[in-house]
Amino acid sequence: MTEKLKSLFVVAFPGQVIFLSSGLNLLLIKSVGHFSSGKWYLAVPILTGFAFSFIIMTILNKLNKQKVILFIQYTSFLFVLFQFVIAYNEYGYYAECVFFGILLFPFLYSYLLRFKEVIVYFSVLYLCLNIYYLNGVNIFAQTFERPKFQHLNYSSKGNLSLPNIYHFLIDEASFETFQKIFSNSKFENLIEFDVFSNITTSYSFSMGSGYSTFTSKHLLDGDSVTAKFKEAFEEGPTLVSSLKELGYETVKIGNLPNTIKSDFNFRFEEYQYEEEVYKYEAINNIIVFLQLFKSKYTPFFREPFINQFLYPYTIYSEKYGFQKFLEQEERLSNKGRYSLIYLTSPHFPYLMDDNCDHKPVLEYTTYRSSYNCSLKMINQFLARLKELNRFESSLIIVHSDHGKDYGRRLGDLGNRHHPVFLFKRSNQRVGESFNIAGELLDLPKTILSQLDTPLVKEFGGINLYDNRGKKERHFFQLNPFGRWKKGFHYKLDEDMKPAFLGIYRLEE
């Protein structure tokens, strides 16, 4: 290999490691698969970063700044180690310690001088790696079909002697935040709801919580969450299957797993978005990509949700899709219908402000703003039910799958175990506050008890209106430092005081 070619690979090494391989690898993860019109424009930030790095290294080489060049190359090696660590740890925690190696550079400088030739071979290796990533990415492929409006030919299928049930499930809404933001003047239609302040979830993550909420069961150590979820909704009994057995028409609205079966399938993605959402589509996509890049590859500024559904159209669809559903509520049945309405917000990313407005170009708001938006949409929907004379006779539930914050130490649960939980019975006019020690898995028995059906016997848990709280509850804290690995099992007493019971694990 000629000296000029070696020099070329040397100056290219940092850019290949930090920008090319990292950027192309990022394009392979699930989150980026939801970009709407291909990924070609995402080559812009990747190539810009690489080019900038290459130019800087070339200038430094011409100025013979060998110590600076060696420092950048050494830092790039640390970045390689960091990438290997987060390859086995989705959230990237524990990897920050790699970057403390930078502090050792002055002590290692004399030794590093002996390994300058190694940089050439690593640079060639990364060239091969980037070719491999590029082959897998196919940045010009269409990855997401823009949702189209679907005309729904509706006819009632439910038992008209049964009251409507509206079940609002909002993601990551803690009870503590609800206490801070709830205002009778802002959310006047929620005044008639009973507020349960002592309800816990069984799991700190959505699928586990959903499983226990609809089945009144716990996942066992070593269970596959996906398999158990699928089994429950295909074989039952679940809250949904029991309501169907009673004669309910079941309607699903939102991005819930397809394993929750519906006779009549509303999906937010089926609705047309307003043009404003797509006004600056490419710019939005680049901004999201840069935020994903920051989240995964910067050591101290990451968000722990890198492989989740971060792309904003999910959130936008809630605003516009929810409005479509609201408009169509009038022509849906006023009896015998169970509507399961799922809202991603207030879960991250926070894109809506307090009034459910957003910027055409992505700009994050706050958890509290996103929470306010969710309650505002629910309050608006309840107002519509009152206009249609459906509010009073209906059974309405508003709750979250879990709270928001993890604790920082063993035994400190934060508020992850403490979801918001509101319940309005049929013909209820005044809401009350309840401090009964209960769980989300008590929901099936509580709802079915309101319908006075023997099917209530199929479920564990308690009827929350029996006024007999639980002496103990169980909470499984998913390890926030690595999903589907080891987690912590706690027993909670009547006052939510935790006792650590040991380690558990789950499979995806």
C-alpha cells in the first residue's frame, strides 16, 4: 500500500467510525423503518458529517499536528468500544465509562505512537463494514406507505340492552402528574369520575401491563411476553372476549397490538392527515434522524427509547385521527358497544403542546404538555358524548398502563408503578375519591361487576367498588438498562411500600 493511500485511510478513519458506520447502522434499526418516503435524504447528514471530519483531518495532517491527529484517532477507537458495548445493550447505559478513557490519553501517548500503522488496517476494515451496511440499508427504498382515508361502512352489531363502554388507555401517564395538572375548570367533564389514588400496575412496561390488565394474570419468570399476549387474545378469557360473549360489539381505536381482536377495526393510521403534517417532511425526517443519532451515540445525552416507535406520525395521527373518530361517534351505536381507545401520549416523544398544537418542523414540548393534550382530547370526547346524550348512561374508564419515572436505586420505584386511574359508572353524577389498594388487573372484574354477569368469576383480582383493598400487590420493574433481561420483583403493601423479592427475567 502506497504512503499516499495509507495517509488517505488514516485521515478517513474518524469519519468512517463516527459518521458513516454509525449513521448507516442506525438506518437499519426499527425506528427508522417508519420514515415515510424513503431514506435518501438521510444520506445528507451522514455524508456531511463524514466530509467535515475528513476535511478537518486533512488540514491537521498538512499542518503536521500529529498529536491532535493521534488524539482524534484514539477517541475514535474509544467510540468503537462504545459501539460494541451498546450493540449488546439497547439503551447504552454503562457505556459512558468507555469515554473516561479520554482522560488516560496523556499517559498513553508514548505507547500509542507505536501503533500508528494499525489505524490504516482499521480504516480498511470500516470501509468494508460500511459497504456491508450500505448494502442492507437501500436508502432509496420506500419504507412507509402514507395512510389513506378508509371509508367505513358501519352497522351496529352489539346488544342494545347493554350500556356503551368507553375505555381510554393512555401511555405512561402517572397519577402524580395528574394530581398536579388536573383542574376542574380545564377538564370539567372529568369531575364526575371516581378517582382511584392507590392503584398500581403489575409491570413497568406497556405489553406486560396490557397483558395483566386484560387477563388479570401475571407473567411467570422466563415467559415470552409476545407469545403470552398472543395466546391470551386468541384463546381467552380476556376482558374483550368476555364482553363479546355478553353481546358487545368491540371497537379498537389506536396503535394497539393486532392481537387485540376487533369486530370493527378503527385505526388512526386509516385516517387522512392534514397537509400541515407533511409540509416540511424531509426536514422533519432529518431532524428526527439527528435526534436518534444523538440519542444512541452520544454518551451523556441519550433518551432510552431508541428502538421504539419514535417517528412523529404516530403522534400526529392521534390528533387528526382522534378528530375523525370524534366526528363519526354520532353514527356509531349508542348501546352495546365497547370502544377501546389508545393514546400514545403522554409518552415520549413530546410533540404536542397544552392545546394539542404542534410545529410543522419537529420541536419537542414537555411531558406535562403532552399529558395536558391527552386529557384535553378525552375531555373533548366526553363533551361530545354529553351532546349526544350518551355520557350519563355509559361506563367510562380512563387509565394508564404505568407511570413515568424509574427509581434511581434498588427499592426506589419512582412513580413507574403508579398509573392514573379514573372510573365513571353508568348514571353516575358525582365523582368520589377512593384510596382502595388495587391494581390494573382488577379492571375486568370491576367492569363486569357493573354489568352483573356471572362471567366475572373467570377473572382474578377484586371489584374495586367492594371497598376491600389488597394487603399486598406485586410489581415487576423491568430493568431500564436492558429490556427483556433481568428485572426486579417487588411486593407492595397497602401504602405502596416496596419489599424486594428477587430477580426475574422475561423474553420478548
